[in-house]
Amino acid sequence: MDTIRDMTIRILEDAPLSDQADRYDHTELAAEAMKHPGRWVTDVDENVPSVTSTHIREGRLAAYRPAGSFAVRRKTVEGKQRFDVRFLGV
């Protein structure tokens, strides 16, 4: 099992739900994952839509292209949505 090191955690607060798609820039998280191929990089945001995991996996978000380049897992931790992203090097 991988040990999570060099973990990036960002908590975004007070963002209106209607702005979810526009307010979140995945570039930083994807870039951090690409610096550490094969390691999980974590982000915590209580307002992340559940469809985000699918969008990351399928490369629908520009930062995670081409499709299949990133693995993602999603959890609820202390009532907040957490998703971990791992660059696969594809």
C-alpha cells in the first residue's frame, strides 16, 4: 500500500454552490500529481460535486487530459468530500 507523502490539502470555504464548476481550478492539483507520478495527492472540499471523480477519470477537465492519465478515489472524511488524484503517466 502506498504511503501518502507530499500531500497537498486545500480547503475552500464560502463558495456559492452555483459557481462550483467555475470556481475550482484543477490545474494546481493536477500539476502536483504530475510531479509525483504514482502517488496520491489529496484535496478536501465540502462542495465538490460527486461527478468530479468521473470527469477526472474521463479527462473531461482539461487539467486531467488525456483521458485515463489520472486515477481518482473519492471519500467523505469528517463530513467533507475528499478526492485523491494519482497521475498514471499515460
